[in-house]
Amino acid sequence: MGSLPQTQRIWLTGATSGIGLSLARRLLDQGHRVALSARRQEDLAELAEGRDNALILPVDITDRAALLEAAEQIRAHFGGLDMALFNAGTCEYLEARDFDTALIERVFTTNFTGTLYGIEAALPLLRQARAEGGQPLLAATSSAAAYLPLPRAEAYGASKAALSHFLESLRLDLDQEGIGVSIIHPGFVKTPLTDRNDFAMPMRIDTETAADAILRGLAARRLDIHFPRRFTLMLKLLGILPPGLRFRLGRRMSRQNTTGETTS
């Protein structure tokens, strides 16, 4: 079972659902001091009940001011942060025949901009931990969809690819400050979000398996935490194929019938 070395001060977003919920329970059970963030206060209260190592911070990650305020509360309670783990996200699929810019903006605001707000709020606390002699780590959940363009994933895949690119660049700069950056690229995980999907999800795993892979990766301070590896390695391989071949393979995954009409 994956676990982190020594007791750490951690900020976890998206803590009440899916992978985040499994991570929250693991981290709390392991004795870490965890600031738990999600939108629904009642769900956070239920998760933290009876645990004196939990700090409840209800927040919408698209609200920059709220995230900055949450960081101040963490400073007051924890003094600094050894790890910031930004896991909150959303998924909506685009139908090209009904192009919807508002949908794309919603997905980017949560998956990309919201994570940037969190990073902005957390960096001073990570720097404080570094000043105390620690080895702080910034981590965020992207997606294996960032490796390869997929049908209907224009909004979701692009938001995650943007996040991965941003974090890889940020890693180069933060390394000079002694702050590590890990990027998490899950494949299909059974969550309330993926339960809405209307297509096959090969090699889908449960949230406990995902949480175990993430914690093992974080403990090793891996740059790219991806799983299940058979699936993610396949996507990485497909992603480096010549564009024409990638296009032909991608077309096979598109939901098209022989007349060219989109099917349900």
C-alpha cells in the first residue's frame, strides 16, 4: 500500500469524490495533517468527523479570492505546506456538430485556471516549508488524455494537456528553489465522472488502486505518475506516431456510422 514518508502537511482539493476521496481517507489514516477542500461543506464535515488531523476548507477552485483565503487559513493552522495536491477537476465532451464555446470555457476554468489559482495560493506555503529545511512537493492531477488527442475530448484533453505543459515548465523554474513538481496522468478510473461516459473504457481501475499508485509515485517524487501503466504506455506510444497515422487511428475511435452521421 502506498504511503508518504513521515508526517506531512498537505492541501488536497477535490477531496470528497472519486480519487480525491480515496486519497483523503488514506492520508488521514496515515496520520498526515490534511487541509481538505471541496465545494460541499457537509461532505467535508462527514469526511473529517472524528479526525483531529483534518482541516476543513470548503472552496470552489474557480474562485481565486477563496483559494487565497484558504491558504491563509492553512498558514494559521499548519504554518506551511509540505505538499499541495490539486486533484479537483471536471469533464465535459464536445460535440463538434454543436460547437459550444461555453462548454470549453467551463472545462478550462476548472481544470486549468482553477489549478493555477491553487498553485498561486500554495507557493508561499511551500516556500515556507523549504525555508524550514523541508523538501516540498507540488502535484496536480492531469490525465492520460494529455498524451494523445481523442475524439470529443477537445475541451477536456486540451485543458489537461495545457496543465501538463504548464507544470513541466514550472518544474524547471521551481527546481531552482528546491520545490518539486509531480504530474499525475491517470487512465480510466471508476468515479462519478466516468460513470457518465457512454463509451468503452479499457483497463478501468477503481479509486483505491488509483490512490495507491499516486501515493507510491508521490513518495518516490516521480515526475510523471501514470497508471495503469499498460494503458498509459500505449497512449504515450501512440502519441509519438506520425500525425497521419495518429489521425487514421483516431478516426477509428470516432463515433461515426457508415453514412457519416454521429451515433449515440
